[in-house]
Amino acid sequence: MRLPTPESTAPAALPGLDFELALWDAGCTRVAGIDEAGRGALAGPVAAAAVILPADPAVRQVLSGVRDSKQMTPRQRSYWAQVIRQTAVTYAVGYADCQEIDTLGIVPATRLAVLRALQALTLAPQHLLLDWLLLPECDLPQTSLAKGDQRVLSIAAASVLAKTGRDCLLQELDAAYPGYGLKDHKGYGTAHHLASLQHLGPSPLHRLTFSPMHALEPGGNHDQPS
């Protein structure tokens, strides 16, 4: 089996199936695309999704609007997330919370979220396709790809599920930790979020090892969800 060369494959307008097709032809029908969301946020967990698509080239047409989640509008992500969930053989989203991020570091915590997603799949994958990541803790065959979410359909599908899953969680957490605007910025370092941090201090959802949290004192009124 020879996969396309990761370094020589340029991003296409839409993610394709070149890597999946090579694996399917070699008998690996359970190929899991993996991607994360929330790695650079100041608050909330990091999320990772794993998606196994049907081993059928027609899935490209079924998921014709799926691409890197960062290239989609919220409405598009919401619609295509539903189509992905209906189409996938199996999928799951895993999380690592802010305490785990502060204790382990963001990269190990991201790997932990991926492992949790893999453990939640109803079928074990035979090969992993990942965006910029490798899992030394996992003995499954795996391929790490630069710009994988722009090039590989299963990774793009995972990016959509990770992003929509995390966004939904942050919208729910906004009610428990009001004042930060979590439902709007999803924990990222917007001007409003930074101003709220200066006024309220960090909540238990914030990653205290991330700048600019170092200079802030914990918020007095946000130690517990309301």
C-alpha cells in the first residue's frame, strides 16, 4: 500500500478522498479522520472528533459542502454536522478540560481528547488520518498531514464535528459563567473577553497557564457555576 506523499500534495479547493481511497483499496475500510477545536482558546476544553466515513467514493458527493470548519459559516457548520452524523459509520467527540490542559500542556491534552474520542467510537478504526498530530500513545497505524483539514474529507468532517460540539458546549456554559460572553467568542481571546477577564478575573473554565491569564487574580464571584 502506498499513500499519497503528505508533503507533495497541495491543498485542493475542497478536501478529497485520495488518502482514504488508497487505504480502502488496501483493505483498510475503517479509516478515522481526526481533528481538534479550541486548542488556542483561553477558556473551555479542547475538543477532538474522530469520524469513520463509509468506504464508498460516493461519500464525496453526499458531503459536498464539507470542508475545513474554519472556512465555513456557523450555519453551514450546523447543517453539515447533521449530515456528517447521519452519513458516518461511527463518530465521536472527546474533550480535555482546562485543568487537564493546565496540568499536562495543550498538546498532551489534545492527544488525550483524541484518545477519548477514539475510545467512544462504536467500531475500532484500522488507520488514523490526523491534522498536524501524531499519537505516540496509540499503536494504530496513523498518518499526520499538513493542512489535513483542507485536503482530506474525513479530517474535514472531524473538524466540523469538533467545532460544532465544542461551540454547543460553550454556549451551554455561558449560562453557568455569565459575564464573559462565552456564547459569542467560544473562549477565544477577543477584545470583549479580555476586558471581561480584567473586570471579573478568570473563572474555573479558564486556562490559567495561558497568557494573558498570568497577571490576573481568580474571579471572586465565579468559583462555582450559578
